[in-house]
Amino acid sequence: MAYGLCALSANPRSNNLGAFDVFTRDALVVSHMDIIQIRAGAKRNGFSLCLFGIIGLLLSALWLAWLPEWLKLAGIFLTSASLVTILIGWLKVREPVFSFELSRQHLKYLHRFGHWQLEWGNIQRVGIPRVRRGLEHQDMELIGIRLKDYEPLLASISPRLASNILMQQRPLLLQDEDCKTGQCYSETLLEKDSYKGNSGKEYRGIVAMFANRMTRIREVLGYDLFVFASEFDRSQEEFVALLNACQQQSLKDE
């Protein structure tokens, strides 16, 4: 008996597959369950940037030591640029190798600040949000996930990651005709620090603010969770198709 999770993407080199042995009380069943790991686009070129920054720092040291005084301003600029390059490269290196893990049971997002996890059955839909620009609707450079119930997500997410998402996705609240630049001030940026789930459980603090943000942002874009295109290794359309295929296969196997 074998379980196929879902069809692989058009670029099989970007998937890493694993296998698990499944044991039951009645019999030993060996099944190959595909785990698809999506490489994090944010980690790309991290080591290269660090290397270029170090080389630039060495050159700037020689520049400041040997060149005339009137050229030292350029050397200081090169030093600053090299330090910034090293910092950016270091932040990229710290990112996880994989940003997503897709198994038969769940979708898992990985970040240096933590992770969140969703059961396939808790996902209502996955798609690409659209915003109006003049007379046209344009796709945004991210994917959106609409949930059936917030509480399983709130139980899996760390406060540190929730805080990062609150800051990162703040401009998404301002995606309407009255705020085309994303630089407007809005009272919707201020979230309540208490939230009551469908089960009656009370949440406080950052996690509650995160839940209230999802409620507000759903009214604007129709989705609760968002992942920027830089987080995965393929096009938005391919990634949405992959997630939908995995969800359909998982629900079919239940």
C-alpha cells in the first residue's frame, strides 16, 4: 500500500523527498510518503554577499592605509558599503535552508524566528491576492491562504514569529484605492491585544494581536496568511498549484 502525496512541481530538482515506514497493529505497512521541501529564496546568495563584503572591507583597509588623504572619503564609503553587504549576507545565511515542508498531514512554514503549521483540512483556499490599480486588477507578489479556523494556527505559531509577521505584512492593510502608495496612516494598524477563539478560549498579547490582524486583513484581501514570493523557489502560480494538489490528495487519502 503506497500513499502518493501530490504531483511534484514542474522543477523536480527543487524538491527533496523522504520516506517513512508506517506501522499498524494488524500489519506492517511500508509506504513512501513524499515530503516536499521548498528551498527558501531569501537565503539565496548569502555566502556570496558575505564574501564580497569581506573583500570590499580588505580593499577599503588598503585604500585608507596607502592612498592620499583627499581620497579617504571614498575609502570610508567603500567600508560602509562593505559592512552593509556583510550584514545583508549574514542575515540571509541565518535563514533556514527550506521555507516550507509539505507532508501528507500538514503544510509547515519555517523561519528563523520560528514556524507555523496548518493541517490541510483547515485550509479553505490558496490563491494569489489581487488589488485594483486604476481600472485594472493586478496580482500581488505573494500568495494568500484563507483558513477555516484560526485556533490551530495560534497554537503552533511562536510569539516572535507572530510579531515579525505583524510588522512585515502591515502595508497589506493599506492596499485599497485610498492608499495606493502604502505609506498612509491608518487606525487599522493598531490591533487589540485580546482575542476570543471559536472554542471560547481567550488569547492575549502578540498572538491575539496577530489573530485580530488576520481578521482585518481578510476584509481587505480575502485571505488570512500571506507568504511573499521571495520565500519560495518557483513562480506564484506553480506554488499555488502545488499546494492545491497536495491538499486535494491529502483529503482524498483520508
